[in-house]
Amino acid sequence: MRYGLIGEKLGHSFSKIIHEQLADYTYDLIPLTREELDTFMTEKKFSALNVTIPYKETVIPYLDEVDAHAQKIGAVNTIVNRGGKLKGYNTDFYGFRYMLQNNGIDVAGKKALVLGKGGASKAIIAVLEELGASEILTVYYKENPATITYEECYKNHSDAEIIVNTTPVGMYPKSDDCPIDLSRFPNLSGIADVVYNPLRTQLILEAEKRGINAAGGLEMLVAQAKYAVEIFLDTQIDDARIAEINTGLVKERSNLVLVGMSGCGKTTLGKLAAEKLGKTFVDTDEIIVERIGMPISDFFAKEGEPAFRAIETEVQHEVSNLNNAVISTGGGIVKNPLNVEYLRRNGRTIWLKREGDLLQSGHGRPLAPDQAATLKLYQERIPLYTAAAEAVAENSGTLEEGLEAILAAYEKTLK
């Protein structure tokens, strides 16, 4: 009895974790080249499979039967072997529909753009049609009779209200990329991205920045897996399991990012929070010191603040790719909004807030050599910390109270 996922590159797939929480079987990740795919599908040495990029259409000729729904979509992501006969289904449809409805993204009567024309896009278009989108346009990077180009999209369809990304643009390790410029679409009310690594893609972050309702791909992945398991095992699973597994994954994979003034307790409490949550502790100032080979105060004196900030941003960019960490940041990272954007990709930003007269000063802090300078700097940065924070944890009492506040704030950001 072999269950698993086939695709070309599966190194960062969460499917094994999800399936083994949903069902009592071992689920294998099975990367296949196009040459290997033919042998694998012909031999049929599996009980049931999921299919991902780029084989959702390629596998169809190997199937003895295709579910009517999947046939209409023209793509298969679920295959069951019943006595040597292969039948294909499409659970991406149900996963995407769940994601839209669970996040309150209403597409009825709205103009929608679907980025990409691969196997995933077909299921997305089917959902948009079922839910009553008024117009659906597929956007592709080159000329194609069935699609429009990005240039045409910007020129003639800036009135779009829904955008769905089905391309791998923005996926790790190219997390800086964004598939489309949201500033060109003033009427947007909903964004969905099937990419789930990072947890929040640049597209999702751009949407959140503009106050647009947005949903990332992890929830869709969990939902479609739930529906796939039901087909695999001919069983029923409560939809509540989708939210349960998704929340657990987000909590485990997300970084807890502490921002706040130097001397507010980020390192001390960060280490305690990491121990409590079973996460790795990372101090970005320690990484910077190791990189520059001297104390930060010496670097400030020798090279100046702009040179330091440039290195600081490089480090935030690097650590933003981590998962399951508690990250203590330098007090000034909020001066560059890009730092916060990077850290939010896989993290939840918590402002560790401490009363000004309790903040430490001196001890090699180049911008806060004494209490007066510290208080002045704190007042200047309050708006920046406010903007950066997804939640606030007060730390003006005991260590235990501070830790409890951080953990509560982190839980709040996951809901």
C-alpha cells in the first residue's frame, strides 16, 4: 500500500505532514522527471496519489477513468488505484473553494484575474465560475490565444476586483518576487495565492498593506488534502480538521519576531519563549556582530549608521527565510519598512513594549548612550513600532509576566 505525492520538485512540500495527520498511512514524496513519470504510471505500484506541478495534465492519458468534475476542469491532482484501474479526481477545486469561503472572499458578480494557465489555474477558474464571478480572465506572461498578457491586463483591466495567483512566482527561494503590481488595480476586494512557502508571499503582504482581504496557499493545501484522503480511503472527515491542522502548521512553521527598543528584554525573553515553544532562538544583532567582526558601536564609529543599516537589512532578509524560530531584532530595524516586510513572510511581529524609564541605556548602544537619549529615541520610534507590530506584549513587570504576554500576543496573531 503506497500513498504519496508525485511532482518534479518536492523538497518543500508539506503534504507528507498533512496527510499523516489526517490518515493512518505513510505518505511518500516522490519526485519524478518526465522520463521517470512514464515508468511510474505504467507500473501502477501505488494505492493512491496526489499530483502537483507540472504533471496535473500530463497524467490524464494514463488514467482509465476521470471523474466528471476533473474531466470538465481538464486537470487531475488525485489518483486512486482500484484493482489496477486508475481513476483521477481534482480536489484543488474543493480546497480553493474552501479557502475563499473560509476567508470571506466573495467573488459573486466580480471581475477576476487568474495569473497563470497551468493545471492549478483550471480548478481555480472552475471555482470562480461556480461562485458567480462576472468575468474571468487568464493572465499569461506571453502571447496566447486563450489568455491576455500582463501589459494588456494593466491597460484594459485595471477594474479587476479579484486576483488569484496560480504561478510559482513568489515561491521560496525567490520570495522577493511578486507576480503583479497591485497598485494598478484600485478596485480590489480579494487576493488569493496558491503559493504557501513562504507562509505570506510578497503578493499577500502587498494586499495586507493595502487593506485587501487576502488568503495564502497553505489553507488550500490542507483543505484539498482532506478531500483527497476522503477519496483515498472512501471515508468522511469533518471540515473542522482543516482549520485544526492549518492552525497547527502555521503555529509550528511561523517565526515569532520580537521588535522593540534596545534594552526592552527581547533577548532574555526571546530565549525563554523559544524554549517554551520548542523553537530555535536567533538574535539578528549577534549575526551582525559576527559578520562585521567588531562590536556594533565600533562599526557605527568607523563606518557610520547607513553602512550598518545596509548590513542589518541583509541579515533580516536572510533570517526571513527561516521557519519555527524566535527572532530577536535590533531596536532600529523598524526604520526601514522593508525589514518588517521581510520578517513578516514567515513571521508574526510582536512589539515588546517596555516603559521608557525602565529601558536600559549605554552598554555599547551607539544611539542610546544614556537615559535621556534613550527616552528621546523611544518617543521617535513609537510610531514605527506601532506600524510594525501585529500584536503588542507589555514587559514592564516580572520576567514571567513578560513571557506570558509574548506567548499570548503570538497566539493572537495566529487567529
